[in-house]
Amino acid sequence: MSIFSSIVNAILHRSGTGTAQAAGASPAPASTQGTTPPSTASSASSGAATSASSQTPASTGQKSLQSVDVEAVLTQLAAKKGGGGNWRTSIVDLLKLLDLDSSLSARKDLANELNVHAGADGSAEQNIALHKAVMQKLAENGGKVPDSLRH
């Protein structure tokens, strides 16, 4: 499992409805996916079918994060843990808050996964860019992330 997927799963697990969504039990993705293939099949284009099948995992990920207010989940988790450090700007504190590996090695892997190449490995510049990239990617995948956490 990728590190970003672990971040998404940790956030979903801590959101009220995320556990069912992460397990694929949400009715919204099923109804959306059930609607898309017949219209694609009726167009009878093999390229469209390939495109639809390649979009299915992304659509599922987006659906599972759509109803999640990322800031609210993280704020609530930080309150339960006695503050959560500076998770709003620190990738290390964010990963620790989610009980994920925050080592330099894990952050290098995450940087490669998200194509973040700012500063030297482990530098403040890279860590800030990595935090922004994670928040941006959560937003791109449907999570509700305020602009203040993405910039």
C-alpha cells in the first residue's frame, strides 16, 4: 500500500462514515459505477470502455473522501491526542497524528510517490512542500481541505 493511501485510510478510519466507505460499502460509489458502464457500453467504443475502467479506482477514491472534512477530522483527532503538534504545517506531525511512519525514509518514499522534489531530503523546504502536496492531493481526491492547508 502506498504511503498516500495509508494517509487516506487513516483519515477515513477516523471520520465517522469513512470506515464503511473505505470498505466499499457506501451506496454512492456503487450507484455511480453502476450508471457509468452502461452508458459507456452503449457508445460501443473500446477506448471509452478502457478509459472508464481506468477511472473506476480514482472514482472510488474520490467518492470515499467526498464527504470527509479533512480539517475537522484532523482537528478532532489532535484534540483527542492532546494537541497533535503542528500538523497544519508539519508533515512529520501530520504523519505522527495519523499514527504513520514519519521517518526520513518514509518521507522520501512519500516525496517520490507525490513527485515532490523541493530541497534536500529531510530539509524544512522539502517537508513543507510535502505537507502541501499531501493536502492538495487529498483535495484532488475529493476531501474537503481548506485553502489555508493547501498553500
